Amino acid sequence: MRLSLRNLARDSKRSSLLRVAAVAAAAAGSGVAFANANADNKPELSIGVSMPLRKLLERPWHIGQITDSRPAFLFWDHLQSGILPTFSFRAIPAPPDDVKKEVPADTSESPKPCPQCLGRDTIATAAARVGPAVVNLSIPQGFHGMTTGKSIGSGTIINNDGTILTCAHVVVDFQGLHSSSKGKVAVTLQDGRTFEGTVVNADMHSDIAIVKINSKVPLPTAKLGSSGKLRPGDWVVAMGCPLSFQNTVTAGIVSCVDRKSSDLGLGGMRREYLQTDCAINAGNSGGPLVDIDGEVVGVNIMKVFGADGLSFAVPIDSVSKIIEHFKKSGRVIRPWLGLKMVDLNEMIIAQLKERDPAFPDVKRGVLVPTVTPGSPADRAGFQPGDVVIEFDRKPVGSITEIIQIMGDKIGIPIKVVVRRAKDSLVTLTVVPEETNLDI
């Protein structure tokens, strides 16, 4: 759109409109104005206007409060040299006749974020849901009848009957010291109430324990979520009593969802942890790791000393299975085959086939690089280099799947299908034994 206005210098009213049009174009950032004099010495102003501004100018307008703010030395005649005067003005769009005036909505309350968005109150709300169920645990420690201090930790009430989830190393003697508590734990709630708790179950291998308290009034509880839904980068909240400071909340993100115990230099049976960058310290052990929905997704267990942003938690999915074992058998039953296993993927398979052309032609499975002599797997006929493709008549592609299928089956024969060099297919029968963990 191009507007051409001529012979307006002598007309003061039209000159004012000209000024408004020029400033409107410049103020909108989408108009170009220039001035010159034609052959007849008649002043001419041309304004180039973009389409959005064109639509805006085509609407009915009320012009109000036009103030000429030109300096005394700037005159309208300066248009011949391309100099435009400056104006301040206020243009008010005329409302359509069929639109009624409405009272503006109350904006005193901030808008609620969408369910999947992280709002200003998201972390605070998640912490508030779990906070009342977080407890401080204290156990006197002694040596040959002499009290030497206290073991301080955290826990979470997960059932209104007084069941508290915590770490085993908080409530069980790991260092050979003779505890003077005799299985008793001092429990302090967030509201200041105190109870005497009893250690009812403890699994030292997973470092998970259950403490029980009795209350005549209802107890606050926390809801257990699912750690299987977590992804690296998800927000989480660590709660507990670090350095005996009760009701402490720190926040961070999930750094890794399946950090192997071997990566941390921890021997023994394979374990996996949630790695986060939440700040935790001595006393946080046993406290809950919470997602932004206010559900417990892990149990804080340890940190790397001398390194910031490296803390670890036991995934709640693993904890839930341990709790089921506690209810069913009073302890955790772990079947043992005597196999060292490695998950396979396309890159590993390609590398193995490059090294050994006789490597079986598989797309997924679990490699067996080592078989323990005298173990159930050794007696069943497993050989190094076998690739497990079926376990208990179910196709498998990871160690986790094998562990889930095996469950707590002790002394029960299990059919296993393996592929060997040159694609030979072999079916074996293995009878799992219970793991003997002496810690």
C-alpha cells in the first residue's frame, strides 16, 4: 500500500493528518516515509505501508491528543530535504457497535500451568504432598556397652499402619559395632511427634529396610510411584534430614536411570541405581526421591564424596519387589544360576561377528561370556559364548527380562534356548538355587 499526499502544506488540518500518518508508519516499524518536491514545486510525501499496518489503518479510528513536539528550529518546510518532525500521539481504535463493554477479568491469581508444565509451585506442591510422611530416624551406636554416638537417617511412612521405608545401613549395624538399640529406632515426624520404632525387615544387599511404629491416631503417608517412567532430565526432589536438619528439600534432575553397581565399583550381585544431581548428605539416607507428581520414585542411598551433583537412589520399582518379598517370606529370595551375562545390541553383535564369523546370527539376546564352575548353569550345560534367546518359553533380549521372569523361583526347572557358533540351536534345563550372600 502506498499513500501519496500532495498540496497539503497550505492546509493545516491535512498537514496534521499527514504527520499522524507518517508517525503511525514509523511507530509501527513497518512503514517507510520519504519527502521530495516535484517538478511543479509541489510538496509530496509518500508512505510505504506493510500489509499488517494496512489492515490496521483501514479500521475506523478516533484521533486524540496529537501534540506537536517539534523543536523551535524545525519547520514543516524541512520536508523538502527529507527531514521529518517528531510527534507524540495516542490513537484509540473505535470499538464495533455490536460489542458490549465487559468488566475485565480478575487477574489477581496467577494462571495454572498445564498438567505437563513445570510451574512456579510445581516442586513446592510435590514436596508438600510427601513432606508430612518424611521422618527422622535416630539409633544410638555403642561399642562394648559404651554409647559412642547416633546413627542418623531418614525414612518415609508408606502405610497408615506405621510402615516406614528406609535404608538398611541406617538401622542395621554394618561396621561391626554393637548397637545398644536392640532393633529399636527413635522416629520423629515432621510435626514433632516422636515414636519408638522396631526394625522388622532388612535386606543388606539392596540396602532396604522396613521399620514399624504404632500410633493411635492416623499417620500421614506417601504414595509410591513408578521409577520405570523416569527419563534422564526429569525433575525430582530429594527429601530428608541431612546433618540432622529436619524437613529439608533439595531439587534436581535425573542424570541416569540405570547406573550399574559395577560402574560405581560395587562388587557382588548386579544392582542398578537412579543417578541424580540433587544435593544429599549424611542423614539423607533412606529419605524419598519424589517426582513432580508428588510420588516416591526412589530411596536416597548414597552420594560420591568430593563430587557435586552425583547422588544415587534405589529405584522404587525394585523396592516394591523387595517389599513383596518381605511380606511373603520375611526376606528377599534371589535365585542364582552362575552366569555372567551381557546385553546385546546391534553394534555389539556387529563387532562380535567381525571378530568371529562363526558368531551366531541373532538380532537380540543375552550373551554368556562366563559360566561359574559347579554352578546350576554349569551343570545344565551352558558354555561361554552362548546367546540366550528364550527363557522359560519367553523371548528375551536383556538381563532385566531374565531376572523378572525368574522371579523367586528356587528349585524349579526352567527351559532355556541358546544359540551357539554357526547358528546351532540348543535347549537347556537349569534349576536355580538361592543366592548365599554373606555380608
